[in-house]
Amino acid sequence: MIYQGSCHCGAITFEVEAPEHLEVDECNCSICSKSGYLHLIVPKNKFKLLSGEDNLATYTFQTGVAKHKFCKTCGIKSFYIPRSNPDGVDVNVRCLETLPKSMKIEQFDGINWEENVHKVAHKSKEI
């Protein structure tokens, strides 16, 4: 299924290919819990930025591997390159315009990231 998504102001638009029934992660780390991010990690070839590349800013911290992309206008982070899957894209399900038929939310202990990353490290791999 192809999902359409955007930031709040619509400057950033994208599409992502993913199943009709999604399994997503809710992380309790500092940045995810403060932003309310719901993670859908996909291979890079399943994600397409449609508009707004010039309106994206990037925030990094700690290791600098994760590339947190956000809209310069409205500040919404609708997708980013995650440290757990730097070869993939992590889409915020809350930024999808098209809704999945169903969604199962798994809790991810990002506070203890090093001990738990193996639980999500496979998500950007082709099936």
C-alpha cells in the first residue's frame, strides 16, 4: 500500500510503501517521548520525498548517526534516518494522510537503547 504523508504546513510531502496492517514502535527515549513519534521503519527504496527537500533542516545529537529531519516552517519531524537503521527511513505514522487498515503499537525501551536495538535493527531490510 502507498501511504501519503506530510508535515503540518504541507511544505514537506512524501509517500511510503508499507503493509495495510502496520506494526509500529512507540519509543520512550527523550526525543521520541517528547515529540510523540510513532515509528514505521522502512527500507530507503520504500520512501519517496515528493516536495520540500529545500525546507528540511537536520538535527543530530550524541553519536550523530541519526539524522532528525524537520520542516523549517512548522517544525514537524515527519521522517528521519534512524540510528538503529541508518540504511532506512523512519516515518512518523502520525504524519500519514492515508490511514492503515489496522495498527499494532509495540513499546520500545529506547531509554535502554543499547540493550534493545536488536529488536528493531532488522526493520529497514527488504523482505
